Amino acid sequence: MSTNHPSFHPPRPSSVRRSTAASVALALAWAGLCAGPGAQAWAQTAPAGQADAARNYAIPAGPLGATLSRYASESGVTLTMDAALVRGLNTEGLAGAYGVEAGFQRLLRGSGLQAERTSYGYRLVRAAGAESSAAAAPQTLQTIDVVGRGPAESYAARETLSGSKTATGLAEIPQSVSVVTRREMDAQGVQTVSEALRYTPGVFAETRGTSARYDIPQMRGFGGDGMGGGYRYLDGLRVFNTAYYATPQFDQYALDSIEVLRGPASALYGQSSPGGLLNLTSKRPTADTLREVQLQAGSHDRYQAAFDLGGRVDEEGQFLYRLTGLARQANTPTAHTKEERMLVAPALTWRPSARTELTLLASYQHDPRNGWHGWVPAQGTLLPNPVGTVPRDFFDGDPSIDRFDRTQKSVGYLFSHKPDDTWTLRQNLRYMTVDVEDRNVYSLGLASSAGVPTDYRTLRRGAYRSDERIRALTIDNQAQATFRTGELAHTLLMGVDYQKLDNRVGIGYGSAPDIDMFDPVYGMAIATPAVTQLIDQQRDQWGFYAQDQVRWNRWIGTLNLRHDRSSSSTATSNPQTGAPAAVADQSERAWTGRAGLVYAFDNGLSPYVSYATSFEPLLGVDMNDSTFKPTKGRQYEVGVKYQPEGWNGLLSAALFDISQTNVRSAATDMPGKYRQLGEVTSRGVELEAKFVPLPRLNVVASYSYQRVEIAKDDPATSGGISNQGKTPYLTPAHQASLWTDYTFGGTLAGLTLGAGIRYVGSTWADSANTAKVPAYTLVDALARYELGRLDNSMRGAAVALNVKNLFDESYVAGCAGRLTACYWGYGRTVMATLSYQW
């Protein structure tokens, strides 16, 4: 239900204090619960019988890799192993009662291998002084087969946390999930999260062309429009943004992986688009010593220095650390604009026992300059212009006033405790702040008379300002149990999460002089607009959820149910008039769910079917200063995944049918303003392949087709014109991509060559569907060489060259729903990287 009560009264700070106190009490209570059943674990290692209680297993003999994967799943632990270590090995299976480590010892007997405890579970290593029969012959290990959540060295991950909040095989999730690993990001030389998604199906990654200020991808036809697009999560916790321009951006160098969960995910996370969500995983402390320094130089005078350090603090490995940082400055493809960034992200893990782990995460990022975020008209870019083509580096603002300064800070922790072999208790928390100061001059379209441009070169402009801040607290408490009821094996997850948001925005609009697109003059006297609207919004959201993953023979069923309670208070005022603030209180309650079924054949083929719903309360106010209604969505999905045991790859195909109501869309005449559509539907198909067909050869391929349509529209919110039956802008029907790289052996050992091709189909430029943005095809390239092959004294050093848009294709990336706002795409961009690891 939804209630709105407009009134005139000041915000109630006491309610903010009460909600904050409640969240702190929740955190302390859960920490006490986690510590209670196993308090001794904080002071000393639990007795063997308590720490490794026996359970009954009936695992038949078979290939060692497949048997270990099944055992790890049934025992509720995470296992990482190199596929080459177990290739060709068999085991006698496991029957009877065993503790976790005793079970590993039994399965690995005679193999020359052992399961070593790590910060994220267990990893398979060679036993000291032993050598397996499979390892007796000389061999070269090319890739790591990631079975658990350890460092992702392969392009094809085997597990996901985003799809279930538990470490579950990708093939066992009844929904489409893509994982972009650290290794894939490094090979493709990506500079932003959006760039990392260019080869992912169902994702239109670079919706804003050469503007890299935000990562706002579109997924299955949703998002990608306005600062709220992308639906980002970091380490499983929601990342908040205002409805204007205070949206945080996370540097790809500080990430270990990016997971794309396509389709509704509200049953787990509480608020998400029906198109999907992104879950970014921060770099975590590691037990292995890690030392890297990196220098980069490239197009547009881009220079960057970065470092990534990690390892054990003490010999026992009770304390682990990670320290990542970088400094960058660059010009951009748009004249008179620059980018700067300073980042440091420390992390510390404490493991007081084998069953308890606490990881502290912090981050400080300052972006004093953030490049260009404007647009240019369709005439001279998308459409003909008698004067000529608008230069690709044309700047529609003015350096005398344009600036964008963003500072984001966060601190939090990931805590887990396993009191026995059945239960695992977790609490994840983060407090984050974002502060933005934005001043810019923006384009209003060509000067015209009676709708006809006067000279096709004079551009009308306006001025804009915003001062924004976000203070956000997120807590997620989880209790996971693995048990059996007869022949059914359960992984039960129950959770309570809480989100507290304090969002304040001050905005103002003003005038700015016209400019000649073909002979621009800058440095004009432009006054900073006064703040004419103050928005103070407080929001609290509680979520209660449960999930049961049930396994019976080859069947895997997943059931999710969640209830959310959201309340918000929005105070809007004009400081220029001094009138009291208008306050709108809003409360929402919603049930969401997911039901899915997978059948896992022995040959690695896993067909699935699922149904899921979504719910998302929206921040801000619409064009009439009314609070937004929450969006609601539902999806039907069927698909199949192929990932046989011991094969370094994953093939997947999916068909989906999505509908969403109350979709928020950017207004066509004012930046920072939005309206809501009635209903949008999206139907399509996605194909994805990540595999290694030959040793040292990696292949990443994808194709997606989607038919997106505005099924219902209210003319009263769209200037009296209904767009029902139209396709939303920035929504390509077809996308396809292929990336491959090969690392040579023999005399060319150390050399890696790669290339990629990306096709993006045509999109509509405007909401009325009167003009189309043409399709475009781009080529990327890679050359990398390990310098240690030349001289052993340079071992650990490598140089790489990445080229984006190799043939310098000139193209329009898209238009923002109107013919006055289009974006040039990136031209040829070259980046050289020198890295050293030791």
C-alpha cells in the first residue's frame, strides 16, 4: 500500500536519530548472536570435535574433480582448485560420518594433494613432499579453474554469490548470471566498469558515449537513463545515489570481479530493476603475497600510477591485508575538459579461528575533475547539417564555470562465523558518504524560428548548479544452514537487512549565452545560478527474506520470498522565497519472490525455468514535485547452461519476458527532471560463451536480441502525447560481440595477442521514434609481452598495449530521447601499460 500526506512542517530530526539508533542496535544484536554460540572461537580454536563435527555422506566413486565439488557443496564449504591438478584422477568416494577436513583427507588419499584452509574456505594444493601421478609428467598449467570464491584467474568463473547470496555454481542458478573476472578486465585493458561490460550479453554498456563520469549501463532494456541506472551493489550491499548527479563511481582497478545478475533480484536484495543488477566485488586480503605497481599512459594525455599490495601480516596467517591505490589525470575526447582521480582502499582480514572471519574494508576516492557530461544536437551528428559535421571534440559548456567535484568515502566490514557444521552466520555493513558540487552550462538545442533552425550553427544554452550529499548506512544479516530432510539436501538462507539514507540536494537553473558550434568562443561571463530548490529526503527500508535451495538427485529447486517495508519523508523548499518546506511522507510495503527449477545432467547440461518479481522505491520528485511511485516488475525466464566438470568454460542461452510499471524516464526538456511511464515490456534472447577451446586460447562471445515496448503511457505526463507502442530510446534490439586472445609458447613464449569486435544495433533517438541512431561495429586489440622472457632480471615485468576502436570509426553512441541531445562515441583510444609484480 502507498500513502502520501502533503503538509507543511519542518523535517523531524528525532525520527532520523531513532532510525539510526535502531540500526546500531540491530548491528550489535546480530554481532552478539554470532558470537554467542561460539564465543570461545574469538579467544582460541574450538576443540576438534566441535570445530569439525561429523556428518553422514554417501558420495560414490568417480572423477576426483566432480567428487570434490559435490563434497564441498554438501559440506557447506568453499573450495578452489586448479583443474589441471585433478585431471585424470579418480577417488573411491565417501561413505559414512566425517568431519570437513577428515572428509577431504579421505577423498584425497593417495592423490598427493591436500585441502588447505584459506580466508575464503579451502583450496587444493600439492601435499608437501608428494607428487600425484597426474603430475609426474612435465606439464604447463595455463588456467585456474575457480570452484569457489577465490581469486578469479580464469575468464569463466564457476560460482556466483550474486545469484543466491550463497556460493552456488553458475549452472545451478535458475537465472542469467555473467561474471567478468579480474583477468578478463586486465586483458581487455578496461578503464571503467562500463567498459568491462562491453562483451556481456543483454547489457548496453556505454550509453553516454565519451562521457565516463558515471557507469549507467542498460540491462534488458531497463536503466541506462539518468543517474539512477545501473542498480549497483558493492560487496552485496546497495550503493545509493540521488535522483540528480550524486552518483558514486567505482574504479575498476579496485575490483576483483563484476557480476551481472539479469532479471529481477528483489527477492534477495529488496530493490532492483527488473532488468538486473551489478554486484561489484572489492579486492580482498589474500594469504598469498601480492605486490604490483603499474604505470599507464595513453590517448588524450592520460597518465596513471597504481599499486596493489597484499599478503599475510603474521606468519600464521591470522591477519591478512590488502592495500590498493591509484592517481590519475587526463584530458578527455572533449575539448577543455579533464579527469582527475585519487584513490586508496585498505582492507584487513582477521581470522581468530578456522570458523570465524572478519574483513574490514575502507575506501577514499576524490575526483576533483570528471570530464564532460553534456550533449550536442542531432543536426550535424545524427542528421545532416548544411554547415557541416559538428566536431567530435566540441564542448557545449564553458571552462569559466564548468566543474564537477565528487568525493566518496566508505567504511564497513564482512563478518562470518560458523558455530557448527550446519550453520553459518554473516553480517555485512557499510557506511558511505558522497558529496558532489556540480556547475555546468548545457545545450538547449539549435536556435530556431517556428521550429526551423535559424543558421544551423548557433546553439542555445542554459546554466545549472547542484550541491548534493548522500549519507547511507546498509546492513545485511544472514543465517545459512545446510541440512537434509530425507533425500532432500537443503541450503537455507534467512536474512534481515536495513538501509538508511539521508539525501540532500540544492539545485538551480539560469541562463547562458549562445555559442557557435563551428567557431566557439569560451570564457564568457556566466553567473552561477542561485539555488531555487532544496530537497531533503530521508528514507528507511527494512527487508526480511528467506531462500531455500533444495537438491534431489539431479533436480535443484530455488525458492525465494521477501517482504520490504520502506518509508520516506521528502521536504521541498525554495530558499529564495523563504516559504515553509512542503513535506510529503510516503510508505510502501511489498512482497517479492522467485521460484526456479534446474535439472543438472551428468554431461554438464543444465536447463532451467524461473519466475521472479521486483520492487523499487524511487528517490526524488517528478516534474510536478510529487514523489515517485515505486516501480514493480515481473519476469518469466527459461534457459540452458552447459558447464561440464573439469571444462574451463560456460555456455548459456536464455529467453525472457519482462514487464515493469511506473518506469522512471528522463524529461525531454530539462536536465535532472524525470517523469513516470505506465508500463514497459521487454522480451528477448541472450547467448553467452566463455571457454578455452585450445590451451592458452580464450574466447568470450555473446549475442542478445530484445524487443522493448512502452505498453502503457499517460499523455498527461508526456506533454499531451502518448508514446504507447513506441520503443524507449537508448535501447538496441541487437547486440553481438566476440573477444579472443592467445598466449604463445615456444620461441614466442610470453607474447599474448588479442582482438575483439563489438556490434551495437540501431536505437531510437527520441521518445516519439521519429529518428534512428545507426548501428555501429567497433574493433579492439591487445598486444602483451612478459619482459622476463627477454632477461630473467626483468621477471615479473610486462608491457601491454590496448587499442579501443582500432579503425577510428566515427559514430553516434545514442541520443537521450530528443533530437537536441546526442552523444559522440569514442574514437581510437590507445593505452600502454607497464606492470611489475614480485
